[in-house]
Amino acid sequence: MKKIIFGTLFCLTILGLTGCGKKQTELHIYSIIHDEETEALTKLFTEKTGIPVTYLRATTGELVNRVIAEKDAPKADILLGGASSYHIQADKAGALESYTSPLAKNVPSYARSQNDTWTGFCVLTLGIGINQTRFNEKFAGQKIPETWDDLANPVYKGEIVLTNPVASSTAYLFVQNQLQRLGDQAGWDYLLQLAPLVGQFPDSGSAPAKLIGTGEYTLCVSYLHALAKYKSQGFDVTLVAPPKTAGDVDCIAILKNTPNLEAAQKFVDFMLSKEAQELMSSLDFTIPVNPEAKPAGGSISISQIDLIDYDSAKASAEKDAVLTKWSKNVK
């Protein structure tokens, strides 16, 4: 009897401090942002909350399709990253949970959904990346492309990297940038003029900046923060923010029917915090959404960029039709 009583008291006083042997809730994340950033952010979250985290890193298209397919029995609790149009798509499919974070009051209206199913945590803007050494060798005396129309010069055939918009939110934002900048017909004319000049269509949004950073190609379409990161590492990369470019936000959402709702809400709160957004900017040069967070030195300020009035709802609504047309016409 004494042994039984002692065992019970031990459980209450020692194991009971962690739930009497109950397994600690583990948060599962589908992450679209890079491994380095995901690992650093989740590590800091665990240090601050004690909640362990596992994550799966994959492309935007793959993870959004998973979220929608698994909506009745989700295998993750959080979708981390991805442009707003993809979160709108998941929300329309009934795959996202509404949550109003206490920190959402600091978030600009363009960076959060009206029903609070997704919230932006950093600003994303597109630009042109140039490997300056390769450009000078191959196009000596020629002015670097400063506009989207300059990029479609036939002289650059085979020297451009653009991700596959079917797999990558970066490239889909670029496609929508041109359709919304020029109008539907002129936008498609531009895209079909540019596509034959592209030397590679990788699936990963991070690939173009890497491929021009290492000098395998001369030009790319990429997020400006990705280009700024390579430039900071000493690569001979020139950043161009063309007029009439598109900007969006990288978003976070809680998945519908998650069994770990409280832990998921804590992670959303964490991602909207000044500390988390400054950590992310220090790693990848993104512009924080939280106005109290300072962006990393070397990043390009939103005030320096000529943005179109980007319609993310339109981009989401016509995504299937646009990508079908792209797949049919771009070989």
C-alpha cells in the first residue's frame, strides 16, 4: 500500500508537473518558407512556450493541395507561408480555421482576411535579379533590364530563370502581376513572348535567386528579399524593382479541425510578434508586417517600390483557369 501511495504522490509531484505523464502537445506545421527560417522560428517558439514542433517543408502548390485534401482530418495544425491567393483558395475550400489574434490589431488591413482565417506576417515583392558578372560578359555595353518589358528582349533567350507557376506561388504572383498590369489579352501576349526565353522553370521559388547567384544564369524573376539575401552573402547580384510590380504577403493559417487549436493559436500569436518577424527578416531580408518590427539592413523598403493595386481575390478566383491556360500554352 505504501508503494502504491508513494507512486501516486510521485506522479502528482514530479510527472504531474508535465501532466502526470501525459504526452506534451506537439504542433505539426506545413511550411512553405525555407528550412532555415522554419527551423529558427520553430526553435524559438518552443523555447518560449515549451511546445515541441515538427514540420514538413514543400512547395506552395503541394502543401495547399494537401491542406484541402485533408481538411476533414488534417495531418497538420498550421500552414506557414504562401501568398494570400493560396490561403484564399484553402479558405474557400473550407480548410481554414478563423482566429483573431490579439496582435492582429497591428496588422494592416491588406495583410489579413476579413474573416481572420489567414494573416500576413511579412511583405513579399517581385523583382528582377541579375548576375552582374555574367551579364557584363554576355551583354557587354547593353543596359540592364529595368522594367518587366525590358526582360522580354529576345537577346536574353536561354538566360532567364522563372519558377513554374503551377508549383510556385512566386511565379503565379508574377503571372498575375502581368495580367493585372497589362490587362488579360496584353498580359497573355507578354507571358507567351517571355516564356520561350526562359532557360529553366524550376518548381521551387527559391531556385532562381540561387541559380543567378552561382552564375548559372544571367537573369531571374524572384522575390526581392531572396535576391537581397544572396547579395548580402557576397554574390555579384544586382536587384531591380521594376515599376508596376506586384506585392503580396506571406501568410499563416490554422487548419480546420485541428486537434491542437490552443497550441496553433499560440503559434499564430508568435508569428505576428515583433520578435519573430525581426528574426525572420534577419535571416531572409523580408519586410515585417508588424509596424514595430525593424527589417534587416540591406532589404528594400516598400516605400521604394512602385506597386500595382494587386487584387489577391481575383488572383485566387481565376487561378485554376490561368494555370490551365499556362500549362496548355507554355511548353
